[in-house]
Amino acid sequence: MKYNFDEIINRRGTYSLKWDGEEVIKQFGLTERYDEHTIPLFTADMDLPVPQPLVDALHKTVDHRIYGYSVFPDEYFGAIQSWLQKRHDWKVEKEHIVYSPGTVHALNIAVKAFTEREDGIIIQRPVYPPFTSVIEGNGRKVVNNALHVDEEGYYSIDFEDFEAKAKDDHTTMFILCNPHNPTGRVFSKEELKKMAAICHNNNVLIVADEIHGDLLRRGNQFTPMVKAADHTEHVITCTAINKTFNVAGLHCTNVIISDEELRTQFATEMGMQLASPFAIAALIAVYNEGEDWLDQLTDYVDGTMTYIKEFLAERMPEVKVAIPEGTYIMWLDFSGYGITAEEIHDRIYNKANVLLEDGSMFGEEGEFYQRICTPSPRPLIEEALERIAKAFEDISKKR
């Protein structure tokens, strides 16, 4: 089936956080202005139609007319195993899969289950804000192994710093984000192998958030941490359908834990969790029949990112941006304008009435950056960029 991703689907009035969440969005301090003309591109939530097999599976579930407690059939686990084997050459045992109603929830459980209060947990800023909140909210300490960025916007790991921090006796966990949000890095097998060895040698548990692992630019290869590590018993991996197939509202993350003792600890801390019949039906449908849709999505997002990069080069050359290796996120560097982060925010959020995400939310390393989530119809992206360019026109003309 050929999908029309240029179609603008009205999401207002559908309980969408992105389009109906004015009160929550303002409460979180994301923007001062939010109205019917706002273009929200701040959250990893596609404005694109999902695969038709998913729609059909959900209709079938609805038509049954009873939505009680559900169990996981063999077909559920088989779909996960088949997808990971086919897409990432990763053979996973059924018994190693633990369901979680969300990835942030899983990270919270892992922090509680495997660390103690005041323990240090390594993250690599600028990074997804909930990584910080699950650490600090549970009384643990953030240990920041900040990524290094070069003049071209390419991010790399400071291994000397990483090892020094892993060697600290108080450091007990490393939360990896790969593909990395918001920089878009897809870490190489060699980089992963080196981080895994450092963690193994220093008894640091790795929790790998790999939920963007299916969202890659053409020509890039994603390697799961367990495929790179020489020792995998200290690696816990979060996988999910929510980003790949735009079903965040169905709450379906699967945590892969090969070590039986760790798996038991994790499951005990989490308690019994049952998925809805909609989540179960969705996962089976997308993993078994969603590959063609994902291929089309990949081409569309690639095209959108090329458009954004070319638009900025022509109309806003002060903004530096690199096309990421993975995710559907772009990380825009506005420091070239020589104005404050507050003024950058005001011009985008209030004058242009476009809702992105301030880079400072990802750590101090992101002070002059903005994160844009690109999987929206291209006409919507075009309108948002035109507004932003107009809001910076007076500065550009002076240069």
C-alpha cells in the first residue's frame, strides 16, 4: 500500500497532548503562547497515518466488544523475536522479554531495582530530559559524561571521562540512549563495545534505551548494545513499537534481560503489568506486517530532513544543523545569531508561534539549541520554517 504522508490530518479534539494539551504544555513551561494557530513540533509523536494492518487489527479488537484483562500469546513474543532477528540480527529468547507500559516507566523501575540512594548514574548530555528526572527523582545522582561536538555538529564520546566516571565506586549504572536523542548519533559497534567493556570492568550496569533503533537514515546501521558487548549479562535493553510506528498512546515497551537474577529483580520491582488487548494486537500487526510502511516512512523523513537542511542553509545560514544518523529528530544550533537563549525562544515560540523544545531542557550543553521533531506532513514543516525564518529576518538583514 502506498501511504500519503503529505496529507494533513486534523488531530484537534482527539485528546492529543501535542494538539489539545495547551494547559499541560503551559504548565510544563514549554511555551507562553499556545492557541489554535500554534504549530507544535516539540514531541516525538508523528502527525502521519499509521500502517493499515495496524488499523485493521485495532478495528478487529474493537469489533469484539469486550476489552478485559489480557494475556500475552505466543504470537506476541514471536513477533518481537522475528522483528529483532530480521532487522538487527539479534536472537532473543522468549523468556528474556518483560513487558512494561512505557520506556520511562521501565527506566524508573531499573533505577529503583538496581541502584541505591546516592548512587551515581552516567548519562550523556545533551540527552532526553526524563533521563535526568528518573535519576534525581529517585534520589540518585547524575554523572554527566557530556558528548563532545565538533564544528560540523558531529557528536562523539569522551572515553577518558567516561572511564574515569565509571571507575568511581559510587557509580553503579549507565543509561545509554542509542540512537541518541536529541543529537541523532547512532553509535558504532566499536564505540558500544568500548563503553560496554568499561562498564563490565567496573561493575556498572547498562540500561540501553534503544527505542529509536528502527528509525535510521538510509545507509546507516544500528547495532544493539548486546550485539556489541563481549559480556551481555550486565546489559538491559528497552525496545518499543511506540516511536517506530507512532503508537505511544498504546503503552507498549518490551525490556530484554538475559540474566535471570536481574530479570527477576526487575519484574519484582515492577509488579504485575498487563497490556491492553489493543497494545497486544498492535504489536503483532506492526512487527509482522509493518515493514513496507516503515520503508516508506524512512524515505519520507529522509526527504523532510534534506528539505530542512537546505531551507536553513538558504534562508537561515546562521543556524547550524547536521542530518542525524538516526531518529526523526533534528538538533538546531542557533548560537550563530549571537543573541540570548531567551530571545531565541521568544522569536520561535511567541513571534513565529511554533512550538519546538528548548535545548536547555536536555542539559546546559543545549543552551542555544532547539529540538525539532520532523515526522509531520511536509507542508506543515514548510509553514513552520517560513514562520521561524520571518521571525529572525531582522537579524539576518543586519549581517
